[in-house]
Amino acid sequence: MAAKRALVVYDTKYGATEQIANWIAEGINDADIRHVDDVEGLDYDLVVVGSPLYNEMPSLRIIEFLERYRDVLMNRKLALFVVSMPFDMTPERARRFAGQKDLKKLLDRASGTLIASRAFLGKIDLKEMTEMDRLSLRVWYFLKGYRMKEVNYMSRDDAVEWGKHLYDLLIKPPEVVHPRQNEK
């Protein structure tokens, strides 16, 4: 196996998923981290794959990654995460956010032994976005009946803690791991 036990793979557009991926890798404390375009091999015990959600869809590059490496991933432990910002998010809802429906499209594409999955909240920073993305998002929010605003619900503590949990599952696997086990 590789020098590191885990690989965290991510795609990102404005940096939120990359930040969450870095915090997860920090929690694992025995992980390499790579943008999906920079993956050179999957010689790891655990592969953690993270995707942003835009317009409720996972990254096409992440979907292509999961399909391209389907056979290799069949022989790996796998963890999946998504980063999203639901239209109706409020501080109260953020405390109860589970995001299970956000994970479904990614879970449907995954192969391997899924040991964990998680949805994280992201952010909307209008200054970082292209004019076209701002316009598209405003229209999308309007059609859903919401007003778009800048928000940041990213949690370093949650991501690092989940990374520690993944490391625990890696070094002390549970007796039975269900192939499609989901977590908060």
C-alpha cells in the first residue's frame, strides 16, 4: 500500500468543497489530498470522494471519476461526502441538517465498500462567483421561492471530527459494514 492510508479526492468551483476536504484529511491525519484532475492512482486503503452540489447535482468530474475507477474502487473502502447550500437554510435548520437526499445521486454511482457518507453545508460568497453563476443562482432561488443571500455554514469542527471517525473505521473496522450505510 501507499505511504499514506487514505486519499481524499474532491472537486470544487469556489473553494468550499476543497476546504471541507482539507479539514477531513486533517482529521484522518494519514491522508493525501488531491483535486479530482490530479489523481494519479488509488493505491490506498480508503478513498474519500467529495463533490460540490450545484443546482442539486454533483460535479460531473466526480461522477466521471467514480465511473472511470469503478473496478479499482470495488476493492477499496470508500467514503463519500457532498457540500451543498439548500435554498431554505436557516441557522435553526443548519443545526438539524442531515442532507441525505443530497447524497443519493453520488451514492448511486459509487462502487466499493461504502463505510461512511456525509453531507456538509457550504457557503455562498457572491464576490467569488462569476457574473453568470450569480445570475443563474438568483434565478434558481427565485424559481424555488427564495431570495439568495450570502451565507457561510461551513464547520471545521464537523469536518475534522468526521475525518477522525473515518480514521477510526479504517484502523478499527466495525464487525459488519453495510455496503450502503449512511450517516448524518
